[in-house]
Amino acid sequence: MKKLIPLWMLVMACGVLAGCMVGPNYHRPAVQTPTAFRDLSENTQVPAQAASYADLPWWQVFQDPQLQELIRTALKRNYDLQIATERINAARAQLAITRSSLFPQVQAGANFSGGKESNFQSKFNFLTLTGDAAFQLDFFGRLRRANEAARAELLATQDAQQTVILTLVSDVASDYFTLLQLDLQLQITHDTVNTQIDSVKLTRLRLERGVATKLDVLQAQQVLDTANAQIPDLERQIAQEEDAISILLGNYPQAVLRGRPLVEQSLPPEVPPGLPSALIERRPDIREAEQNLVAANAEIGVAKAQFFPQISLTGSGGGAFGRSSVFSSLMSTQLGIWSYGGQVSQPIFTGGALRGNLKLAESEHQQILLAYRQAIQRAFGDVSDSLIGYQKFHQVRVRQQDTVADLQESVRLSTMRYQGGTTTYLEVLDGQRSLYAAELTLAGARGTEYQSLVQLYRALGGGWQQ
């Protein structure tokens, strides 16, 4: 067997260096991408900037310490992320299995037997050692193309894990801002209830003094009842949102600690989207789609190599060692043998299976190519929608603040007019109802603005940095 080692090394070198690989080599497809992102403010395009908001790590974007702690917990314990990590381990193991075919396969065996022959009263023991080796020459690249595909699939699973991280970070942040929005709406409702309790008391006192009517008391009570009816529903939504966050964190449903209230959360002064061409490299889902395309391209080479001969070398060797007590002159025996050979296998007629397999690989490659281009198109759609959403939701929040401020002044003036006896309580009631609804709408607009920021950060490909 020692004599065979230089021969095996020579054969491997020839197979790797001299062998060709059939099938196309991968080149990134040319994709026409926009030169700028859409901007609705002036119905123009956002000017290209090298810096992108997505270049910031998530802990610099989300500056609430409690939110940061929730995200860290989710990154450690979320089950979707753990499953994605195990898929990487499985793909890495599959690559090792595929790569093993590039090397000689060596097996060894041993057999021991012993006994006694009653006629001769003799004892004997025999030990047999064998070794077998086989190596498939990859002259046409079938094994190397399969290894190329397996490596691309490993990279695709790693990119898929980054997509899970991106989604997880954005989901935790979005749900957290939703929770703070509900907290704010519940606080507004409680404040309205407290205010209306005082208003009902005051109206009843005015009724006792003959300066108000029973209708005024009933109308004041209506606003109080409306606010009270909102509390259980808001508490339900808060509890369910806490449950959703708990599941993302890998916990059973439980309460979630808060940090800063919604009105104290910071917003960036600007959110540059960066260069459109950089989006292809930044978004892990696009990188995953490209690695799938690399694997599909390599599978075409595997299918084409099936048309060519498969050449294998084999070698074996072994020895038998024994000892017998029949004759003193034959106290021990030794026997050694070794052999080598080669095998060539060439498909002659397969009933169209090889050609069908090639067409299948080419069709799957075309499908994945279309999916790759579609992923890029959808990514730009996500960014455009998110840019428009953040821009417009910011405008909604600003204008809703003005609405609340106007209604607050209107309620103040109506209350003064009612107390002065120049108007009915219905005017005050209408103002209070409008103000309460506007304050709830403003809280919702604040939450939506923060959620749109999260979606923009995610669409740009940020949030997956460890």
C-alpha cells in the first residue's frame, strides 16, 4: 500500500489540475436598477448619497435602553433564529458530505479466527488484515460543480439567517412602539375619565343650584361612559401585544417592561437611503436569492457532466497471519497480496433521462434567475413604499398635533362660554368628544410614524448587524 501513495497523489493532482469543468461559470446577471429613490415631497427623486440610514447598527437607531434589551434577548432566545442557525449547521454538514467525494475513499478491515482440530489435537489462530481504496477522477467537473452548489447553498442559509435577524429586530421594535402607542392611548383615556368625572360633578352641582339642566348632566355622563368603555379594549390590546413580544423573545406570555414613553422617543433628523446600487449588497434576502442562483448554475454543470465518462481507480491490499501447533516447522505463516485497477463508465442509452435532467436543471436555473430579479424589484418597492410612508406619516402627525392644539383651545373657550351662560352644554360636549378622539388619533399617528421608521430601516437592509 505504501507504493500506492505516490500514485494516488499523482492521480489526484492530474484530476484536479488537468480536468475541465463542463457547464457555465457563474457571472452575476446584469440588472437595471433605478438611479435614485422616489420622493413624493416634490414629485422628484431622492438625490443619491453614499451614506445610508441602514449603515447604522440597530443599537444606534433604537436608543431606548429597554428596547435594546428586548432586542438582545430576542437575538439570543428567539426560536426562528435558532432554527435558522441550525439550518446553517445542516448546510455546513452537507457541504462536508459533498466535498468528501473529491478525495479517495479508504476502508480497512480485520478478521480474527481461532480454533482446535480434535483429530490432531492442534490449535490455530489466524488474523487477516485488508485495505481497500477507491478514487473517482473528476475530469469533467461533476463533483466540483456539486461542491460549488453545496457551498452556495451554505452561503444562502447564512444570508437567510441574516434575513431572520433583520425581520426579528424590526418586529420587536415595531411591536414595542405599538405597545407604547397603546399605553399612550390608555393614559389619554384615563385622563379623559378623570376630567369627565370632575365635569359630571360640576354639572350636577350646577343642576342643584339651578344653573344647569338634567340634560347637561346626562350629556356630561355620556362622554364619561364613552371613555370608560374604551379602557377594557385598550387593556386587551396591550396584553395581546405583550404576548406577541414575549413570543418573539422566546418567552411564554408575560408582561413587558417599558422604557421611555412614546412622546419621549427620539426621531432622526434625516434618514438618507444611500445609493440604490448598494441595496443589492446590503439586503440579505437579495444575497440569499443570488446564492440560490449560484447553486442552480452549478447544478447545470452537474447535469452536463452526467453525459461524460466517469473514471474510477481502485486499489486493495492485505495480509493473513496465522499460527498452528500441528508442525513445529510451521509455527507461523504469512500471506500478503495487493492489486489495483481502473473503471470507466459511459452512459450509452438512458431513454432521455440525462437530457431531461439537464433541461430540468436549466429550467430551475431560469426560475431562480427570475426570482432573483423579482427580489431586487420588490426590494426597491419596499424602500419606495417605506420612504413615502415615513414622509407622509410624519406630516400626518404634525398636522394632527395642530388639530389637537386647536381643539384644546376650542374646548377651553366653550367651557368659558358655558360657565358664563352664553352657550349650552352641548357645545362643550361636542368639543370634548372631538378632542378625545383627536388625542387618540394623535397617539396612533405617533406610533405609526415610529413604525414607519422601523419599516424604512428594514427595507434599506439595516438591523441585522450583530
